[in-house]
Amino acid sequence: MKNLLFLLVLIPTASFAAEEKSELDIKGILQGLMPIYEDLHQNPELSFKEQKTAELFAAELKKSGFQTTTNFGGFGVVAILKNNSGPTVMLRTDLDALPITEETGLSFSSKQKQKSSQKSEVGVMHACGHDLHITNMIGVAKVLSQNKTRWHGTLIIIGQPAEEMGAGARLMLAAGLFKQFPKPDFALALHVESNESVGKVRLLSGPVTANVDTIDITMHGRGGHGANPHETIDPIPMTSELVLALQTLISREKDPSDPAVLTVGSFHSGSKHNIISSSAQLLLTVRSFSKETRAKILDGIRRKAKSIADSYQAPAPEVTITGEPVPSVVNDAKLVERLRPVFIKIVGEKNVLGGRPSMVGEDFSRYGLEGVPSLMFTLGTLSESRLEKYKKTGSIPSLHSSAYFPSAAESLPVGIALMAESAITLFNN
């Protein structure tokens, strides 16, 4: 309770623009949202395990008059509020957390542990701000339910599982999201930003996040004794050569004006000092924006792996795209321009930031690929005092850091106002 009261004291400085420039009563619901946020933060659940999170989310939306469907495409939640005839607007939040042991020092830190996809027990943390996303959406649902005279149409709110695995949107769509429920005319989402102050938002037109591919490579050699390398095909120097060669796909084969990243995250081979292994494994992530660059890099990986294996007279390598390839989020240009005045009204023109797209992945992209004009914006989440403190130390915790957490009481009024006022604008135009 002491921590909650401390956070609430900060609200007036946080809600300067959101509450003065929005007609919605956000302050009236905020006190009830903070315990929900702390509960979510303390009780995170990994991808595909979001049962209790989904139940809490669905229960809160029911209180606001929504008809809810649960366990949709996994632990997905679909909630609908009909308010006469008009457009259909979909708002999306994600539900899952990350396999990270929390080190924030918060009084409501997560102590949860769960079995990971590798079957080992790991700490679990909302290190990507999904707890704030969920709480924000509950707040948006409340204010839109309380202000039905300001809009007409069908509001769909979805709680999406497994965003961190890049799988949840595909699973919900495959389960019939746009067949069993009205297909939206527009879709909106927000994401926290870990290095910007509260009151600042980033609104981009076009690509916002990258295409993400996860690739496994196995280079096969011929094992043997470390004292007799001439009798073997040593996969370690062969694979080391491949690691360096792969970087030229970015530096020498890709158009420099089209950004892309190729990172080797894991290199494993062997088990003992004097044994030459029969194989080596690489785990890669590839990030790109255009379809052409993505295809060029993926083809280049296969080509270089094969040519290097051939040069060592080694067996053919295995190159496999694993997990969920995640398409780039592309904000609809007309939708961005339609909502930009709303953002300026809420936070002021100087606080509506531009910039460049990020190399992170986000499967919100899949709704846009289904033909729904979509928009995702980012929300600054650091109080000014925290941001100044981090700048003095020269280190700001990033998303997916064990030390990151949003200044929730300050961020929520801004996020709720932006999302709710944007939805009202789309319903009425």
C-alpha cells in the first residue's frame, strides 16, 4: 500500500496533457487500476501459459459490459461491446511475459518461476511491459464503456497470447478471429518504450518493426582425435569461417539504404578438449524490412553455408528456419495522418516523435496482413526523475532487461487517453 500511495502522488505531474486535453474521466478510474497492475506484475506467465492472466483480463472486461470469449487460439480473449451501428474498431493487448529473473527491487517484484520451453525452471518477469499494456487496455475498456454517448459502432478488444514467441496472432487468426467475430475496419495497439519519458509518444508511418527470422544451421564434419586433425573434417574452423562470411551478406550484398541485421546468437560444438566433434551448430536471428532483402539474406545464408562446406569437402549443411517468422509491422499511412491530430491534442505536438523503425519483432503485423488498416505507437514510460537518474549513470534499462519497469501510475493516464480518444475518432469519422 505504501508503494501504491507513492505512485498515486505522482499522478498529477504525469497526467498534465492527458487529463487536461481529453474529455474522458481517466483520473476517476486510475486508483482502481493500480492494484491490477501490481497483481499482473507480480504474477507473470510465459507464452502459452497465460491462463490466469487471461482470466483476470476477461473478468475485468465483463465488469465493463463486454461479452467475452476465452481460450481462443490458446489463452486468447475476445471481448465485444456493441453500441448501435457504426464502424468496428479492434484494440489489442498482449498477455505473456518473459523467462527473466526480475532485478528491479520493486516491492511488488515477480518471484514467479515456471518451466520454460526447454523444460528448465526459470524466473518469469514482465520485462517487456505487457502488464502495463493489459492494465492500460482495461482502463480504455472502462472509459469507453462509460462514454457510450460519444461513439457508435462495435468495439473489439483482444488479449493476445504468445506475442513473445511470435505465434499468438497467427493462432487467433487460424482459430477464426475474423470469421467468428466481426472483421474490424481498424486495429490499434500500443507498446511501451523504455528510454523515453512519460508524455512522449512515437508515431511512424510505414514500417515500425522488422521482419524476424530465426535460423538454425548445422555444419557437418567428420569427428576424431584432436591429435590427428588430418584424419577429420573439423567443423569448428569451418563454421567459424561461415560466421565471418555471413556478415558480408549485410556489408557487401545488401543495399545499404535498406536496413537489416544478422546476428549469430549461439555457436556450439564439441564436448572435450581433445575430441574433434562431428558437427557444429549456429543459432541466428535475421531482421529486415523489405521482402526482397529478407529473401536475399535467407538465400545467401544457404548459399554460403553450402559453399563453405563444399570447400572443406564436408557433407551438406542443414539450414532451417525455425520458430515463427514474424512479419514487419507496417502502419497504415492514412490511419496515421487521421489520428495524428488526436495525438497532438493529447500530448502536444513537440511530444509526438518521429524517428526510424525498430529492429524488434511484433506479430501485431499479422492483423494488417489480413487487410485491416492498422497502427501501433510507442508510449514513453519513464518518469523525468528516473530518466535523469539513468542518464547520470550512463545506462537506461532496455526492454527485456531484468531491471526495466514502467512508471505505471504516470504512464497510464497518457496511454488510456491516447487509445480511447483514437478509438472514438475512428468510430465517429
